[in-house]
Amino acid sequence: MAPHETLFLEATTQIKKDSMQSFMDFQVWDLPGQIDYLDPSFDADSIFGGVGAMIWVLDAQDNYMEAIVRLTETIVHLQQSFPEIKYCVFIHKTDSLAEDYREDIIRDIMQRVSDDLFDAGLENPPVSFHPTSIYDYGIFEAFSKVIQSLIPQLPVFEALLNTITASCRFEKVYLFDVLSKIYIASDTSAAELATYGLCSDYIDVIVDLSEVYGWERGRKDDGSKRAKDISKQSAESFVSNVKGYSLYLREINTYLALVGISKEARFEPEKALVDYNVQALQKTLKKVLRRG
């Protein structure tokens, strides 16, 4: 959906539920803002009983004081019965604010929420803050952080990706969920929206090409050795000199793909070594995913 098309979206007036089948099956519940979660008649167990994370969207361009009060009251109320829930505050529409003012707004929201929760007796509550915008990849970055907070194997993934980053001399490595373009892990170096955007667009191109030229590897083949060898191969691709970067993609399984980004102008001379290292990583990742 293009950003300008969001103007035609209707306001949420009732609870909506969407399911996503991917590397991990999860549901997204869209709750209208007018619901009073503190009302004793509200069936909180049916909504929050199996929730891993709650996303609360604050409009940075609006008067957010009342929203902060409702947020802190909700967190304090839910923490008593559902202490395992993680809370993620999306500070939305920060893109149109001046840079200095934007930082002041984000800092003010974080401070007010932290102070109100501390006054309510909650020390070190599981609350994270993410500035978001529909005009860049900030919303994908924020959702990626939310999903990562729910993955118990995240430290293992990060350690493995740190290793592949060093051995292949990548600037940054992501483990993407191809369907949603959310990355479930990356190496621990600082991420930039610009490089994330390149990787995300690269996945779009590969998916579009696969729909035209790809084939269903699970279908019946002619039984030849070549056909069987091809059916076992993982999809891969690389491209050089994209805005000064080289990009490398390798399919991990049906849902996940590894994307590495390098500042090497010519990637071809080292591709054989990169293929060997990434293949070893792929086998290890599959073992970790099976155990999870």
C-alpha cells in the first residue's frame, strides 16, 4: 500500500484479527482506541491471555498527554495479570517534525511514560520506544524489533550472523522473513534505514522475478539426477554496484532468506568463499530452528 492510500483507511471501530503463517505463526489484533481496558466487564483474558507483545501507537503531532495517561494505566493494570507481555510504543508521524524538535518530542514521551510507571511502582518495566513513519522503512524496522523480542533464539542468531559478517567482510547481514520483509535477526552492528531499504527492495525484485521465472520445486520431475539436484538447491542471488554496495541473498528455508550487504565494488572474486561460509551457516540455522 502506498503512503497516500492510508488516507482512505477507515478508523478501527471494532476488534480485528489477522493471522500470518510464516517462520513463526502469529496473529495481529487491531484494537480500537475507545475501548476501556480497565472496565471490570471487559474480558481481558480472551484478548491478552496469549499476547506476547502489545503495540501502542502515539501520534507525535497530536496532544499526547491523555494517550500517555491511558497507556501507563493500561500497562499497570495488565502487569498484574499478564506480566509476560512486552510493551512497544510506536511514536508515529515523527518524519514531518524538525530534527531538533523531533528528538525533544521522543525524549519527552519516553521520560513521561517512564516517570509515570515508576510513580505507579513499576521499576524497569518491559517497555520499548520506536519512532515510526509510513514514508520510510521505519515502520518495518519497528515491527522487526517487536518480533525479535519474542524470539528466544535471538542471541544465537545474532552470534551466528556476527560470525558470517566477519568471515565474509559484510557491512551488515539480515535474516529476513521474505513474506513480510521483517528481519528476525541481524548482526549486532548499528543498522541504517538506507541499507535496510536496499535489502528490502532487493527481496522485492527477487520475489517478482521468481514469480515469472521460478518453478515449484515440490512438483513431480522427470526423475533425472540433474532434476533432483536442482530441486535440492537453495535460491541465491548477488548484484554489484547498487548505490556503491554489493548485495548477496541466500534462501535459508521456505520463509527465511539471508541478505548481506558489502561495500566491495566487485563481489565476484570472493563469491565462492562467501557461498561456502553461508552454506555452513544455513545448515546451522536450520538446526537451531528445528530445536526451537
